[in-house]
Amino acid sequence: MQDLVLTKNIEDMTMLGSWIFQKSKKTQKYYTRVMRDFLNFYPGIRLAAVEITHLALFLKAYGKHSDSTRNTYKNALSSFFSFATKAGYLTRNPALALDNLKAPDRIYSKVLSREQIEQMILKEPSSRNQMILKIFYFTGLRVEELCSLTTRSFQTSENGMMMIVEGKGRKVRSIHLPEDLAQQIQDYILNLESEFLFTNQRNTFGVFQPLCHSQVFRMVKAAAKRAKLSVAPSPHWLRHTSATHAIEAGAPIHVVQRSLGHESISTTGKYLDIRPKNSVGDYLKPIESKKTRSNC
């Protein structure tokens, strides 16, 4: 867990610790940084003294950052003050009046082609990393979900192999694996020395540690560079690509929703029109120019 010494006031620090403790490791990292920045912005301030003005001025100071970054800061502040109010530590929630920042959706620019995916896999020399890329593409996993996979994450049934994944909010879902990938995973597991599917290739004192998120990010970027892609994708690009390619190939939206672990169908719906094949103009008759009509 991250260093939680964010304030010298013991009561405030205890409340911050109680809030952070309930978050996932990834969220702990981001939200701890936000609260530390906020308390450094207002040194010595007690949490009970925070007003909406303090929050608004703090967020305005991050105006040069992207909308998504500022939304992360806004969400962290809203989450904490909501928690502290519900817990009875604060009598009011100063974050209630904060508005969401509308960030443009740029998923369309984070979808790779099938050829790019194939080149990343084929030119990857490590069998472990090849398997990582294949699982990302054929299942649409989040990076934290992939890092948590163990040999117990796979079960066979009369319908083939299933992958059991613990996603956001500790919600568990089952993903059916295509036959070819299932066989490759079975072969891969036979040579493992650890219960974790993906570990550091160098172990400490004979103990294999699961890959961390940053290692997977570096691996994906290195694979893209090796394949001579003009972009430097993150693992989440492969998730976007998986969903987009599946929908374009005719996968029902509810299947994509279930596989990716989206709580709302509207989230999955964003992938429907990333690369439209037609628009209103394709259904309208062209307007002939004056020159064309005069020649008739």
C-alpha cells in the first residue's frame, strides 16, 4: 500500500487511511497521489475546513493537464469526501457541487489493425510475451486482470476451456476461450514453475513474483517498436482493439459486454461506431454541378 502519511492530523490521517484501504492497489496509487497534492496545495488545512472553493481552485490549478487527468483528481476528491460524510466524520460534503469535465472520446485512435497485432506477436521473441499479447487480443483483459492470472484461473467444461477473471469491484466473470488459444495456454502451463501465469523471468531467492503493471506496459511498447508500428500502444489499446474487431466480425454486443466485464451496455456501445462503414451521406443522392447539368 502507498505511504499514507498525507497530513499531520491523526484524525484526518486515520480517515484517509480507512478510505484508501478499501480501494484496489491501482486506485490506491492514483488517489493517494491526488490527496497528497491537495494537502500540499493547502498546507495545514483540516479536512473539516475544506469548502467547495478550495476544491475548485485546486482543480483549476491543473488546467494545463488533460481532461482525463483532471477528472481523475475530481473523482478522487469526490470519493473521499463522500466517504468521510457517510462515515459521519464530516457533517457536509463540499465535493457535491463539482462538475464532471467532458473529455472527448478518442477510442477510435487506439484501435490497431489485425496486421499490426499479428506483427507484434510474430516478432516477439519471448514465448511468455507472445502469450500475453494473445490473451490481451483474444479476451480483452485489463492489465491488472492479466497480472492476477494463475493456473487455477482456467477450467475445462463440456463447452471448452473457461478463464475465470476477477475484474473491477472484485466482480468475477467467466470468459470462453477459443479452441486454438485454449490449447496454447494448456501447453504453456505445462512448463510453468509458479502458480502465476506470468512472472518475472528472474526470481528472488527461488520465489517467482507476478509481473507488475509497469512491466507489462514496457513489454507491449517494446513489441510495438519491434513490429515497427508508428504508435506506442498501451495494453489497454489491445482491449479496445479486441472489442472493435469482434464487433466488426459480427459478435453480439452483449457477448462483448460480458467478455470485457462492462457493467453497462452503454460502455460497450462505444465500440459500435468507432470505424463506421457508412453514414447519412451514403443514402442521399449526389447533387449535380451546373456544368454537369448543362452538358445534358
